[in-house]
Amino acid sequence: MNPQLSFLTVLESVDFDGTEDAVALALKERVLPIIQANATTISSGEGLLNVNITGTLPETSSSNGSHSKDGTKEGTASGTTDAEISLVPKYMIAKDDQEAILTKTDPARVSALWILALTAKYGNQTADISEFVSNANRLLDNVSGAQAKLVPEHYRALLYMIASAADALDNPNLLLRPLLNAALSFSPEHDTLSPAHALFLIQALKAKQYKLALQLLKYDVDKFDSAYATAYQDHLRFHYYGAMVLIGMKQYEKAIEYLSIVLCAPGFPCSMVQIEALKKAILLQLILYGKHSLKLPRMANDFSSHSYRVFARPYDHFAIAFENGDPTVLKLVWNQINTIFSADGNYGLGLLALTAFRKQRIQSLRKTFITVPMEYIESKDVDILENGPTTKAFVLAMIQDGDLKAKISQKSSTSPIIVVFQDGSITSSHLDALEAKLDAVRQLNEKIAIADREVGQSREYLSRKLQSASAPAGFHGRGGGLEDLEGYDDSMGMMEL
Amino acid sequence: MSSFLPVDSLPKYLSLSDLEPLEPFAQCAAADDANVDRYYLLFLYSLMNNDDIEEARFLLKRMSAARRTVTAGSKDAADISAQLSSVCKILASLWTKDYAKFFSIATDVLQSLPLESPEASILRMLVDHVRDANYQFVSRAFLSGALSDIAVYLGLSDIATMEFLQEKGWSASDEDPSTVIAPVLGIESPRHEAQQKARLDSLTSLITHMQRS
């Protein structure tokens, strides 16, 4: 029997008008076995696909401060550059099958087969990149998430091939929108982490497509399954790079949420991504709240806190100087450590923190005064770098941006300018925002309740519960960091990066 | 390398949704394609018109990166047209809130453009938009102030500013004619205030209930 004919023949019998899951199941049970039977098994070491990803930490400073550093950072300055990643799918499909799939089938209907064909045809060659890009575009514009889950290793490999092609052509915009579609189509509710999520954000940051990246970040990703070839690093990177996008778009509060997720991740020892996240979180806390806290979220791993304190020490010093409120000391500290901020890609955030320091000194006058002459504000105003606007222009800008609720009064050109502080009145927009937030919290509560039930009924949880019930006293005291939720599994072999 | 579509073939009244899908094509077109410059010009002005200064800055970076990619080895990447150079300055002035500079550069650029060109039309819209937005700011930020200070925000002369403000109900100060006094704004109706309060009370109850559960 001609294998090629048999797989195409079987394909004809699949009902593509069924649901996405039904089609995926039919392909898995009837078509894929035939293709796998013809395929060549790759043994470890043959390295079908070796993809080199470098410069994985684009800087945020280019989007914020006046200091501009464009492009990505090569090397290990931030410690998160990937080494060569060997992506070795278990098998490579036969050449005849590759051609049959790419020429005779529709990628919208048989995404799984297209994934197999593309990784096999273009995986280890200096093939025609434009042909690869064209085919990958056709696939990702119409990819079925359910079918991608059938061949997770090949799907992950394909996505990295696309990123590599974009880097080779020095065009991060290449296939950016199809990558976004791939991430969104992985699950109907867009809440499942896929190999495309972090990769898309990296490319979007390189391409300065922050607004496009927000289309992915408007969905909360709270489902994670390693069966889909998603790794612990994908979770860290998605939320870290997501925070960088949010910082670029000035959504600082949501950025802090994302960074907190990174800091709470249960890896041991802590990842450099988590350390970078902590540095940014400290600066964002200063910008938003005027104070910092190296106190980690409750669920964070205690083993990591020592590492955090060591690596984030300069940031801690800066934050202490900021909180103390002495501009002379702050300027001294800034002069000492701004090169560290720059090397970490946080110079822009540092500048924003200095601007926030200036703003918060003016805002604090509201606690004491109802009206105050502009001259008095000038006497209290401090521009650390001495290159900003005048006090009057700065105050007017604060009022314009909503950072200060005040009005200006000047009766005549010879009389002093008076700043009249206003009470913040609650408006309809405040109430709308509050309602939206409460609705989001309610939905999150429902998701947590469902997740809690699922974890509570899982075999792993029940067996660990039994173990801890029979364990000697002091078991829960180990490290002091294990809480009630024992989803934390020591045997996973925590990642070292 | 394909050439970019002629800008004059685009609809007369362009919106962001008309311009955004064309960016991938602009990135691949030749850097010396005049239509590409005009496209970026219109796109940048449209973003500024929609108060999307952040995205305009990012577009500028993407544009610069695309030009470096396309013209590597053949042309100086910084050699952009005079108009694009002006729009960069306009964007910088809006970013730094230097409205004196904004109105000055915009006026100069308008004088250099054909009257009926899409660029002139959209730039005039931008100037009006910035003036309107600044007036909204001035009306909530000033109880009274120097005419010259407010004129900077409106991009008008002192006399024109006085006429503009008087139409909106402002008046000159008796003590000093170069100072203007804002009109007294209407207060919220008691009914509206009661509705807001009722809504706030209901949200507070919801929060308390969620805390308890």
C-alpha cells in the first residue's frame, strides 16, 4: 500500500465540519499514526533543530527616559541570554509526506500536519527563508490550537524557527501578527500559556510593537500544562516581558502585578529573570507609591530571598535614599549607581523615579497647605539632575497629567502666583473603574475556587497531604517557606538558569 | 523591492484603521520611496491627533529601524526628508509639553505644504485638537492668570487669546487688563450627586460582602 496515498485517503474521511476538538481527535487517531509510521525516529544527539536565541532582554529605557538605548542586549549582562537550545522532535516525517501536506492540504484544516511538515522541511537547512516565511504565515494565520497541542514539541520548534528567521533577517516584525494569532488561538478563552506567548512578546519588544503586544496581555494567563511543551522559563519570561510592555505603555500597576507573579514562581535556586523582575519592581514601587519593599509576596520562595538581597543591593540603597527624602543623599547615590541601572537596562526607570521624587515632594505639600505661593513651592522643589523644566512649568504639567489636583490663581502680573490645592472628588469615571475592578476580582475568585478544587482532588496533592500527615514534627519548618498549598514538588528538579 | 502605494490614492479622510494595516508594507518598501515618507507623516499626525503620543514615539523608532534595515550600506539612515524631520520635532514638543515650540513649528510646516494636501489637512486638525485640549486644561487649571501664560497653551497672540477667552466667558481683571479671570463653572445638580452617592454606597456594600466571604 502506498503510504502517501493511505494518509491522504484517510484524511478525506475526516469530518472537518465538526468541532475543533473533534477534528483534532480524528487526526490524532487516524491520520497521525500513518504519518508517524513513515517517519524517521531521531535519536538524541542528532539534533534535528539547533536554534540559537540571543539577546533575550530588550531594554525598557528606550521607551521611557530621555536616555535611549535601542535594540536588544547581547551576552549575559542580565544573565538571561539563552544558550543554544536543542529542539529535537521525536521524529521527522518523510519527504513525500511533507510535500503532500504542503501542496495538497489546507493549513486551516490540518494545522498539526503542517506543523510536522514545516519543521521537517525547514528545520535543519539553509532553505529558502522567504518560502518558509510564506508557508509559516499561511499556517499561523489559521492555526488550530487544539491541533497544535497534538504535536507540542514540533510546534515549539516551529515557533523558535520563526523567531530565528526574524533575527536572521534583522526584522522582528516578521510574522509578528501571525505569532500573536498563534498565542491567542491556543485556547478558546486565551488563558492557557503556550510556547508562542513569551516568544511573541520578545519579538514585539524588539519590534517596538507595544500596542500590538497589549492585545495579548489583556487576557490573564492562568493555565499552564507542561504537556503542551511549555516550560517553567516560558512562564517566567511571559510575565517578565509582559511587565516590560506594560511599563512601556505606562501601565505601572499592572506591570507590578506581572512582576509579582515572576517573583512568586517556585523555582529553586532563583532565576536571573526573577532578580531582574525584582529590580524593576523596586523602581516601580518608588514611582507609584514613593516607597519600596524588599519584602516579597507571601507565596514567594524563601530560598530566593537571600539571592534577591545580594543582587538587588544597589536598588535597595537607591530606594532607601529615595524614602529618606534627602535630595542631597539621593543625588549622591544616583551618581554612584546610575551606571548599574544603565547596565541593567533600567536607566529610564531610574529617571522616572527621580521625576517621581520631585512630584512627590510637591504633592506632600497638600498635607500641610490649602494654598501656597509658587515661590514657596520653588524653595521646596528639587530637580536632582538639574535639567528639567522650571517649577512653574513642572507644576502645570503635573496638573495637566492629573498628578496634582490644584488650580492656579494670579490676580495681576505683579502679584504672586498662588497654587490652590483641590480635594479629589469622586467622579463617574472613578466609579466605573471601581466597578470594573470588582468585576475582575469576582471572576478571579471564581477561577481560584475552581483551581483550588482541582488541585485538592489531584493525586499528587492527596499523596503529599498523606505524607505530611505522617511526617515527623518539623517537616513544615524546612526553609520556613512552604505554605499550605503543596503544589510545590521538590522532585521536579528546579530549574537552574 | 515593491513600491509603496501612492498616498493620494488613499481615502481623503484617513483614520488610524486605514493606516495601521499598511505599516508592514511600508517597512519593506524602499527608503527613498516618497510615498513611504508621506505615509509615515500621515500616520504620525493621526496618532498625535488621537493623543497616542507613546505609540507615535514607538512608530518613529520602528520607522528608523526599518530604514536602517532597508538602506544598510547604501544610504545614511538619518537622511530623512525635511517634513519627517519637522514631524519629529512636533512630536518631541508635544512629548515635552513645549507648546510654544509646537505651534511655531506647525505654523511653519503648514506654510510649506500645499493647502489641499492630506498632510496639511491633518496637521490643521492636529493644531485645532491641541488648542482645544489645552483650553480644556486651562479652564480647569486656572482660576485666574496672566494672559501671556495662557496664550502659550493656545498658540495665539495675546489679543487673539483675549478674544478667544472672552467668547468662552472669561473676563479681564479690573486690577490688571493683562490678567484674565475664569468663568464660574456650574455646580453638580443635587440629583446627580445623590446618584453618585447611591452608587458608591452600593459598591462599598459589595466590597464589604466580598471581604467577609
